[in-house]
Amino acid sequence: MSNILHSQERRDVLAHVSGNLRRLRQASGMSQVALAEASGISRRMIVAVEAGDANISLSSLDKLAEAMGVGFVDLVRDPSRTSSTDINEVTWRGAGPASAGILLGTAPAAHETQMWLWSLEPGETYDAEPDPHGWHEMIFVTEGVLTLVLNGSTKDYPAGSFAIYSSAQDYSYRNGGLEIAKFLRNVVS
């Protein structure tokens, strides 16, 4: 299957792309012709996407975003959500009903990104020291329940949930459950 966003079987991501593309293009002062020339995407495709009548590839969305000086996320997220840490939008669907790419969230990056696989046995705690300003973490729990403590506030994240937060603060990972907690951890600076 290709990386095409299909208008059928969508949540609302193409509706967001349609409105976001039009709004961001106009805010940048670009006509559809100018955007087509700058991005290499045909004006006809831009017209169709803005009208909500076209399927478009993720790489084409990247080209449009770059030409306007915005991020890919700015094109696909629900404009009513001001936080980029909770996007949770389907951005790709395959032929099978369980095949999907979901953009959960984003954090700014300038220098480095790390991907970690963590597991905590029941009763374990990892206390972290604050990172320098500008560092973020993204966690996705795959098994069990992970308790995340940020500056003294505690929240449980069961399997299938995620969190994105600044790691320039006191934080801890805890497993207060009876089974191993496993999670993916991305560190971004």
C-alpha cells in the first residue's frame, strides 16, 4: 500500500488538511499557482486538496508544508487543538482495516533524538534528574501500566496510551502494578 491519505474511511484528517492548507497558504501570502511552483505539486492537486476532493501522499504534504515554511504537523492536526503533544490523527490507512498510521504527537527538535525500550518490574522506580531546557520525552506504553510523575503530579498510563512532556523538570517512572510495565521512550532535543 502506498503512503496516500484516502478520503474514504477517514476520521477527519483530510478535512483538517483541506482547511489547514487553505488557511496556511493564505497566511503565507501565496497563491495556489505560487505554492504549486514552490512545492512541485500541481495547482490542480492543490485545488482538489483544498476542496477536500483529493487523496494526497504524505511526501506531497511534506513538500507543501516546506514550501509554505510550516511543519507537516501544521497541515494534519485538528486546528482546534493548540497543543502539538496530543495530535492523535490517522494520517495513513492501508488496505486492511487494522492497518493505520496514527500521528500521536510531536516535540520540537534541534540536535538529537533517541529511541529507548524500557521495562520496569513491579515495584521499580526510575527517578530522573531534569534535563536542560529544550529537551522533551515521548513515551508510549506497550504493556502493563506506567505511572509517570512530573513535578510531583502523578498519572497512570495503561498499555496503548502515551505522553509527551518537557523533561526539563523532576520526573519519575514507576510501576505500582503486578506485571512488568514496558514502554517506548523517545528523547528529543
